[in-house]
Amino acid sequence: MKNSKVIAKAKKLGLTVECGHNNKYYIVHNGKVASWYGNQNGEGEAHLFHIKSEGQESDPYTDYFPGSFWDNASQMLNRLVPPGSKHK
């Protein structure tokens, strides 16, 4: 999925997207931090979708990387803001 579409999808859900160092994008929502890599102009693909809790930090000395990786942006965004029920 293009990076611009991921950003648009997140904004449609009411989430605030911030761009950090090395084109890493962040969303902080309800104690969770979602992140992915993309490019600034939005033409390239978004990749490496990840969610962790606030305050959790990686420790490369012990191979501890908190959180979970997701296959695509929809899965990551659905984890942050679960979709409504299909049935009444």
C-alpha cells in the first residue's frame, strides 16, 4: 500500500500521524504506538508495520523487541481502532 494511502486511512479514523527520523511514521493512540516506514512525498510503499505499548523500549543486547509486527496497514489500524460489529 502506498504511504499516502496509509496516512489517509489513519486520518479517516481520526488518528494523528507524525513523521520522525528516517521517514518513520508514528501514531500514538490509547497507550499504543504504531509505526511504519515510508517516504515523505507519499509515492513509495509503506512497510514494516509495528505496534507496541508506550514506554516499551527495545534492547538489542538481549534481542528483546516488544510489540508485534503486522502484515499490512489495515491489520495495524484495526488493532488500534477496532472496526464496528457487522451484526446487530
